[in-house]
Amino acid sequence: MSLPQQDFLRDAMLELGLTREAFAKRIGAPWETFKKWLLPAESGGSREMPAIAWALVREVLEHERLKRECEALKTKAKKKS
């Protein structure tokens, strides 16, 4: 079973250390749309994220993970020199 979109988004925000507003801006989602994505699925105002939004969030997460790895490698290399 896949992760519900609300959990997926909350986990992503937590990993990136971003507020809801900052995360919505980071992925280019209108604030009102993003709020609807965070509502419980059984809520009348909830909206399902399109597949492209799922893919974009995954790409943002991977980019940030790789960026952290590169920074760690640079720091390690500086310590060796």
C-alpha cells in the first residue's frame, strides 16, 4: 500500500525543514491547492494530487538528498587537505 498523499507531503516538509507555505512555494503549487492536498481524503474539500506533483516532490527530495551528500563530501575533502 502506498503512502497517503497527506503523509507523503508532511514527511517531505519535515525532511526539508520547510513550513507548509514554504513547501508549496518550493514546488510551485498555489497555496489554496496545496491546502486541499493536505486535507484528509474523507474531507469534502480534499483534492487528489496529480501524478506530476508526486513526481516533482520526489525529484525535489532526491535533489536535496544529493545536495547534502555533495556538501558532506566537500567538507570531508577540505578536512583531508
